[in-house]
Amino acid sequence: YRREILAMLAPLFYICEKVIQSERVGKELSALVRSLFAVKDRAIRGSLLGKTPLFANHLDQKDLNVSVFEPLCSGFADSSDALRELTLKATSVLVSHLYATNVEKLSRYLVRLQSDASTSIRTHTMSMIPQLAPYLSEGARQKLLLPAFIRAFKDPHPPCRLASLQACVQSHDFFSLEELAHKVLPATMPLVLDGVGDVRKNAFEVIDFFMGRLRENHKERSVGDVNVPSIRGVNEREISVVPPQQQQQQVAPAPSSGSYFGSMSSWYSSSAKAEASAQEPAPSDAATNTTAAAAAPKPVIPKPAPKPAPAFSSLSIGGAATMGADDGWDDDDDDLDLGNDTQDNGDDDDV
């Protein structure tokens, strides 16, 4: 009866939407929907998945969880990519009507679908996670969100990485500031070097968005904080930073004179100076003599006394006795004159 059922579905749904009153739709469909989902035919299942909004609007919560959701989950394990994707899209309509146990069950299905061979299913799974997060418990949310985003950030399909970035921003309310700073931002940073330009652009936008949250928290916490003086000044004064070389050259101030340690410091300084002066090499004798010789005045060499003039007779010299001791002639000249005079005297005697 597969063909007959498939041919009957279109007019059935038209009557429920257009003809029957909304109060009667739930009663007419509650028993029929369970039987229709039990039929193992992909065409029939596809038609039912396309009318999930109609079921969500007219069936009560119990029928949706028992008659629709439980048989619907079998589509996640179907070998057809199209049917798995239709099943995933149909669950997004039922999330707000599911019990807590079925919500956690759906979260486990989403984790499995992150490893699906179909890139379209992996991408749509990331878009589904923010819709499911508000209905999860705190423990289940911690297990799902961050690990799912980290896995999707490394997905080789660029649209999946883009969808994960958008889903991460949509789920920011479920991350604490500590998780943003220590887990989310470090996981997002590698995407700024992604090979696809759109991924890099969205990664920067996501990082700026999270940094804005952290910056707002900083401003709120800084209102009552005590201002800590910065290195530029204390009480509006500049801090003089002395380099290490100058610190070694600086001499510590001497302690008070009445202190015992101050006396010891003064005694040690004077002793060190005395030892330093004692260790200086003494100048050698040669250097001392050279210095003394250079400093002593040059001796004045006395001029030789003039030789006394010999006594000659007045006949040979002719008035030489009346001349002074220094006649202005050299000694050699005097000797020469004396010789000549003597020769003359001899000649006179012979005559």
C-alpha cells in the first residue's frame, strides 16, 4: 500500500490546514501520525518530515515526544544523505516541545552528525546547536557546546567553519568570562590564519565580539578598584629609574655617628685607603735621581782668571807698563809679540 499512502498524504494535509478547524486537527492526526511514521518508506517519511510544523502546532507535547520524535530519530541512521538532512531540519521545529530526556538524546545525535560524511549535514548540525542549547541542562550544555565548536573549527569544509563561528557567537550567553578567556578565544585564534578569506573575516569579528564582553567586564570591575600607581609616577611625580651601572657607582649614605656599625664602616674605609696607599709601588732610585737632577739648577762655571802680565823693561815694550791687565788681545797674540820683542832686544845687544 505504499503508493496509496503516498497519494493520500497530500490531500490529507491540505484538509487539516485549510478545512478542518484547528481544535479538531490534533484529535484527527494523533492516532494517524503514529501509524504513518511506522511505515518504512523514504518517500512517505520525507512527506511526513516536511509537515513537522503542522504537527508541532496541533499536537500536544506527549504526542510529539512519543508519536513523532521517537520514530523520527530513526532517520539519523538512514543511509540516505537527503533523509538524514530532512530529519535534522525537522527536529529544529520540535526542540521547544521536547522533554528534557529527549533534548539530551537529540544532543547526542548532533555530536554523531558532526562526523557525518555529508558536508551539508555537518554544516546544518552547527546551525542546530544554538537552538538546542537553551533547553539543555547545565551539565549537558558544558559537554556539548565547547567540544562541538572546537571540532567544527577544524572541519575541512569552509562553510562548516563559518557556521561554527556564527553558532559560537549565538551561544555566547552560555559561556562564562573564564571560559571565553581560557577556552573559546584560544580555540578561535587559529582561524584568523585560515586559507579562506570569509573564515578569517568572521574569525576577527567573533574575536572582537568576545573581547568587547571582556572589556565591558573590565570597565564594570574598575569602578570600585583602587587606582594603583603606574610606573610613570606616584602622586603625579615621575619615578626616576636609575640604570644598574649607575646604581653600582652610587655610594650608600653613611650611618649616624652614634651607631656602632657606622664607626665600623668609617674604620674599614680608612683602613682600606691606608692599605691601598701602602700597596702603591715606591719610585726607584734612578727615577729619583733623574727627577732631582732635572729639578736642580745648573751650576755656574766660573770664568778662568786672567794670567798676570810679565814684567818687561820699559825699553822693549815702550809704555806697556802703563796699560791695564786686560788689553783686549788674546794670549796667543801676546806670546807672539813677546817673541818678536825678544829677537829685537838681541839685535840691539849685538850692536
